[in-house]
Amino acid sequence: QVNAGEARLFWLTTIITPILWIMFALSAIIGMKPQWFILCCVAIALSGTNLWGYYKCRYDANTAKQAVANFAVGFMSSV
């Protein structure tokens, strides 16, 4: 079983990371540092993809569990 505090910490850091990179990117634009802006764009893409992937896995897993439960109930009622 997953500890609720650990899950909260995981999701908090997973969500905050892209936000921090966006702030760094804005700082690079304001400071006119294109090399750092490119790095920030790559980091935003990677951390955003990571967030999306974990989000999809979390909610697709719940959908899959519900589908299995519905199948089991339907199967048991037909027997």
C-alpha cells in the first residue's frame, strides 16, 4: 500500500518541477540568455512529459480496475 504522505510529496514535486522550469525560462528570456532558454525548453518538455505520463497511468489504472470489476460482476451474474 502506498503511504498517503509519500504520494502527496511525489505529486507535489512532479507538478512543481515544470512550473519551476517555466520560471527559469522566463528568467532566461528576460536576461537574454538564449542558451539557457533552450535548456529550459528541453527541461519543460521532459518534466511535462513525465507529469503527463504519471497522470495517465494513475487514471488509466483506475479505469482498468473498474473495467475488470465490471467484467467480474457481469461474469458472476451470468453464471
